[in-house]
Amino acid sequence: MRQPLVIANWKLNGDLELAKAFAERWSSLASKAAICPPAVFLSDCKRLFPHLVLGAQNCSAEQSGAFTGELSADMLATVGADYVLIGHSERRALFHENDALVARKVAAAQNAGVTPVLCVGETLEQRQAGAEASVIIAQLEAGLAQADLSRLVIAYEPVWAIGTGETASPEQAQEIHALIRGWLKQRNASLAESIQLLYGGSVKPANAGELFEQQDIDGGLIGGASLDVEQFEAICKAVQDK
Ligand code: PGA
């Protein structure tokens, strides 16, 4: 009943050549994929390859004003972003984004008509302390305090699995996805069934199938493997078989 979704997070990588490679293969990715290139390429991507589904990797919590270097969700919508990643662990760790800011960004995206992809996940220390469930719930409570659940994607990305080659086992990932779905059900039982929950953290063609087989995993948020169109395509094929 839920549409699968696989999102490419290029981070600070990629260019229009890579976008072209995706555009040429899009027919085998279409309807289940989106790409998040660096924001400077969004406008050209939309113009040159209008059939691509696009997202941004971040947005400002502000709409306009004296915020040097920032991009508003409205601006990103104007240049073609349908999705925006919010609260990625790299933004939380390297750019000191806290849950309050994440919540404001979710609201800014929704107000601009851009679907937020809220990223949540525990660090290795938190998992070793057995605190993963409470960390995830706290991130959901704070990040979605004011959110419209009808227009939302959530990505579970254990911090210890991002870019490390370590992947959560399918059982570990499903356990957290079920926790997230359960939390959503307490807020709105019918919407909870339709919200796409993505897994991210060292997803590759070799492990995508067993992750996407899990009941509450509806697709992936792909970093490293999304810089290679063939690997990304193989990951998309794995979700198609779900
Ligand atoms: P990775 O990154 O696939 O390279 O682990 C995932 C992400 O950070 O979204």
C-alpha cells in the first residue's frame, strides 16, 4: 500500500554530468526515486532533465531576511525541490543543529509545500548504552511537535552506519522502523500506515534486498552508493521487488 522510495543523497559531491547519467537511466528508477544534489545544481537539473524528481539536502528555518548563506524552503521549491532532508546526522553533528531547529525546518518545508525527510538515528555510544529507542522517540517528539503528518517521510539512519561500511542488520533496522511506526500510530493510526519510512546507512546493492524485505522499511536514503548510477539502479531494483 505504501509506495517505495529511494533517495540519493549526494552530499558535497556530484555535478551535472552525474545528474545526466541519472536522467538517462531514469525510466528504470522512475516513480520510486529522487535525487538530492548540492542545491546549486537543482535549477539546471530541473531545466535540463525535467523528469527527475529532486530534493535538497537542507533548508533554512527562516523564510527571508538577514541570514547570510541560507536558502529558504520556498526558494528550493522554486528551483524544483519536492523533498528536503532535515536533521541529517552530519548537520546535527557538524553544524550543531538541535531538535528545536530541526522542528522549525520541518515546519518551514511544509509551509513551502516541500516534503520534509526527517532523519533520526542514534550514535554508537547511545546504542551501546541501550538508549537507541529513547533517542529515536525523543527526536521524533521534538522534530515533529508541530508537523503535518500527512506530508512527511522519515529516514532512520543509525549514525554508526553512515559512511562506515557498517550496516544495521535487517532485524535491527526493522525493530527501529516498527518503533517509529508505532509512535506514528499513537498520533494518527491511518496516516501511520501510509508514511514512508526509509533506512539509511551503508546501503549497497548487496544488502538492499534483505533490508527492503522488512515489513516497515519502505526504501532507503543512500549516500556513497548513490554516486554510482549502476549501484543506485540496483538498489532501486531491490525495492521494486518488495
Ligand atoms: P551512506 O550515507 O549510504 O554513505 O552510509 C547515507 C546518508 O548519510 O544519508
